[in-house]
Amino acid sequence: MFSIVIPTYNHAHLLPRCIESIINQTYTDWELIIVNNASTDNTIEVIEGYHHPKVRYINFNNDQGIAASRNVGIRAAKGDFVCFLDSDDWWKPNKLEVCSAYTATHDLIYHNLEVVSADGKALRKQLYSRQIATDNFLADMFINGNPIKNSSVMLSKNIIEKIGYLDEDMGLMAVEDFDYWLRALQAGARPKYIADCLGYYWVGSNTSSKLLQIQRNQHLFDKYKGQLQPSELRLAEKMLHYQQGRVYQSNKMFGKALTHYLKSLSLRSDKFRFALIGIVTSIFRVKI
């Protein structure tokens, strides 16, 4: 059985799309656990309106970040795999059926997502994902970026029993999922990337990244950098500068963006071309 964990806060207007994408799955052995973080809208009314035996919710007054809400759901999960889904995202009907083919041989399963804007238009064909280099996943993910998107992931309960729950350290907010995938892989999780688009990632009307994300990315990097070889560390630092440049540019801080893009340049990096684009667009003060 799959246990699907959805944390939510004041998303009553978006929840039906998310819930119905679960109810309409072609694979039917699942349970849905919605963790409601003291919503002040009609979230509970929306959930109870489905009268579905496989859909339940837990009220949780959470001021510790979304990791705490997800952990409540994980603790309540009865399935062999826990699936992660944000309340503003949703899945295609065959998501669970396609992924179920790999549960006997893999522990961490993920796939592509289509990016959708507030007006329902696709912004680009798919949210970037890829196969992880399992021989050196730590260097791969810090140098080339985290390809594992939260709303696509299912993780085996066996691995969860080894690594415990998501880190609720507020310094890791918004990167606690990246940390969780790294911990799962370190515990021996066998990853499976499915090169199909099996769900949708909703960006809403606000596409800017918070400046706090710079500190959070740095905090995560500091946690693992001691495990990287010197040559890997140099490339990982360049990726960190690239990420910082993206955040600054998103917030129209073009001078700082340009500085970090220049520091990120490396012919050995997969992001070299994108860093050059970032440099040019920052010079012309174009927000991404």
C-alpha cells in the first residue's frame, strides 16, 4: 500500500485538484493523509466533503516549518511506501500504477513534473530531473543540483525506519527534502528515476525565491561539504554560487547576482551555459 502525505495550510481552493488526483488513480491500494496546519479557511470542510474511506486528515498546530507537518503524516502512515505531495501540486491518474512496477527493486522513486502557472498554462515542458550517479551521489547532487522533486517522490518504509524523520531544523527549511534524500541514499536507498511526467508542479503567481534561501542552501552545504573530495568541493562551491545568483536575480538584486554568476563559471559544470545566460540577463537587469 502507498501512504500519501499532504501537508496543507489555507489551501482549500487548491485541495480539490490535489485530492481528486489521488482518488482518480488507476492503482487503488493507497491511503491519503492530509496534515492540516491550523488552516483558517474551509480546508476541513473541503476534506470532509469527499466522504471517502481512504481519505483522512490530522489537525496539527505547527510553527516549526513544513518538515514537522510531513513528519506527522509519516508517523501515521501504514503503507510500505510513503509518497510526498504538496497541496498545490497534483498527479496524473497513472502515477501510482507506473511507480508500483519498481517498488520491489527500488526504495527511492521519483519522476518528472510539468510546471504550471497560476493561470493553468505550462511554463515549460517539465521540471528538470535526471538519473543520479549512484557511485558518488553526494558529489553529483551538490555539483549538478538536486533532481529529486518532493511531489514526485515515494520512499520505502524500510529506509524511513533506518533514517528517521525529516530534519525540523529551521535553518534547513525549504531544503529539508534535499537533506532527506541524501540521508536516504547514504542509508542504502536504491534510487529509480522514471523519465516520464507523472504529475504537475504549481508555481502560482509568485516565482521569486526568498533571500533566506541563500542561507538555507549554505546551511545544507556546510552540513555535507566535509564529505566531498577537494576537486568535488570546488565544483560544488561553484554550484552554490550559481544558486545564489539565481536567488538574487529573482529578487532584482542584479549586482549581487552578477557577482555570484561570475564566481560560478566553470567549464566542468553542467550549469556553465546557464551561468553565462545569468550574467547577460543580470547585466541587462532582467528578472528571471
